[in-house]
Amino acid sequence: MKKTRMTNPELIELIRFLRKQSREHEAEIWKAVAERLSSSKRKRIAVNISRLNRNTKKNEIVTVPGKVLGAGELDHPITVAAFAFSETAKEKIKKAKGKCLSIFELAKKNPKGSNIKIIG
């Protein structure tokens, strides 16, 4: 049986960048996110807005090593970094006065990874 591997160049680049950030800034959070992103597609994480609402507080920063989906409601502003967002999820986060970032952008802004919560 032929062994398969990731073919998405964006994902491969992001994983390499996160591992490098982890080594350079001694930030274990980026290593943990990279490991979760490098899992098989079948095990990839998908998180609904309702889960983000339950597990976060106002103005918190969270990262989702996968995709954010739009089921549920968000009643407080949060900053969410994820590999991908559905259109409805983006709309609901912005409607709650939150921010949608890519994991790459968040890692550049906060190389130490302080005050970031992983959900998923």
C-alpha cells in the first residue's frame, strides 16, 4: 500500500514555520499547534462557533488548529486564529466585534505564544 502524505503547500509551509517559531522563541504552544495540524486529514479538527462561545471569555485570544465552522452564536468579542474559516463563521465573529486571523499572522504578532488558548 502506498503511503500518502500532505500535498497542501500552504499547510506544509505553516507547519514548518510554527516548528521554527517554537525552536527560536522556546514557545511550546506553536509546537503543539504544528503537531495537531500535521495529523491526518481524517483527524483534522473542526470547531463550531458555539464551542468557542462556551470555552472563551471576552477579549480572549484562541487558536484552532483546523477549521472554524458557523454553527451557533457568539455573544462576546474574541480573536480567533485558525487554518480555515467558513464564511458564516467569519460573519458571526465579525458581528460579535471579534477578529479572524490566520495562525501564521498570530504567530508573527505573538512569537512567544503568551495568553493564547488552543481549542480543538
